[in-house]
Amino acid sequence: MATVLITGANRGIGFELARGYCARGDSVLACCRNPATANALADLAESNAHVEVHALDLAKPATISKLAGTLTGRTIDVLINNAGIQGPAMGEQSLAKMDYEGWAEAFAINSMAPLRVLQAFLPNLKASGMGKAITITSQMGAMALDWPMGYAYCASKAAVNKVMRLASVELATRRKWRSR
Ligand SMILES: NC(=O)c1ccc[n+]([C@@H]2O[C@H](COP(=O)([O-])OP(=O)(O)OC[C@H]3O[C@@H](n4cnc5c(N)ncnc54)[C@H](OP(=O)(O)O)[C@@H]3O)[C@@H](O)[C@H]2O)c1
């Protein structure tokens, strides 16, 4: 059975992933900003010994290193960068009106934090021997989709697509060199 780390596991897609993996018998390291208020996750952990709840706030990089320290030596087979934000209100991320501070926040959470998380848990994934890193993106980040949607959200998802593509190429190259 696999060990799966999921960010933003207290609600939405992250919570459903946590539920799905633990229903299959996998171990889930369910991360959320505030475990004290993550009631659904607490119930899941209460009824399933393979679910651990951990604090992780992507806006606070120190919490990423703290959790990496806590999980040192533990194998992670699947890392799911799921947590994400929309950024500014939809009316405030367009050509007509842009909340630049909100855009920077969306970029920090949606584009930069997934790389920080991948870097922090790379040793755990390597320990698996077949570790997989997954980042939940959005079709809104696709260059081919020309819907006039929020600039900040769309740009942050396009950026994380590129970041993860670069990381995947680098990791594949490193593996090729190691196997020679
Ligand atoms: N729903 C869709 O239709 C859809 C479509 C395409 C892509 N996506 C992507 O799928 C992912 C999950 O979407 P969702 O619909 O499940 O979103 P959601 O219901 O809004 O949940 C977002 C999750 O991210 C967490 N989060 C936000 N900021 C965080 C931070 N600073 N540190 C740690 N966790 C943080 C939230 O925690 P809190 O509860 O503490 O806020 C929550 O657990 C996102 O990356 C989203 O962009 C969603």
C-alpha cells in the first residue's frame, strides 16, 4: 500500500482524494492550514488509523520545512500538490481592474509553493524508489483556452504547468545519469 501526502486536504478535491486513498487502504498524510478547525478530516482520521493530519500553510514556508523535518526518514510514494486559491475576486483580475497584491498571493500559493513542497519532500519520494509528484493544475492555465477568465488565477496555473514540466525533465535527466 502507498503513502500519499496531500496538501489542502481539509475540503474540496483534497479531502475527497484523502477519503479515496484511505478507502483503498493507503496511508494518507493529510495536510491543512489549521488542523484545529479541520473537522471532516479529524473525523476521517478518527475512523481510519492510516490517516495522519499535519499542519501546513503554503503562505508560510517555515511550516513546509517544519513538516519536512517531522517526516524525515518516512517514505512518500505519491505527493499531491492540491491546495490552491482563486486569487482576487473575479472582477478584480482583468484588464479593466487588477489587484496586483492578490495576484502575487495567487502566484505564491499556486505557482511557487508547489515547487517548495516538491523540494522539501524529494528525499521522501526518492526513498520510495517509484515516487510520483502530482500537481493539480487547471484547464484555465492552458495557452490554447482563450476564455476571458481571471488573469491572476489563469497565469498562476500556466506558471505551475511550466515549473512542474521543468522539474519533471530535470528529475528524469538525473535518473538517466544515475542509471548509467
Ligand atoms: N474545483 C474546480 O472546479 C477546480 C478545477 C480545476 C482545478 N482546480 C484546482 O484543484 C485544487 C483544489 O480545488 P478545490 O476546488 O478543491 O478548492 P477549494 O475547495 O477551494 O479548496 C482549496 C484547498 O486549498 C487550501 N489552501 C488554500 N490556501 C492554502 C494555503 N495557504 N496553505 C495550505 N492550504 C491552502 C484550502 O485550505 P483552507 O480550507 O484552509 O482555505 C483548501 O483545503 C486547486 O489547486 C484548484 O485550483 C479546481
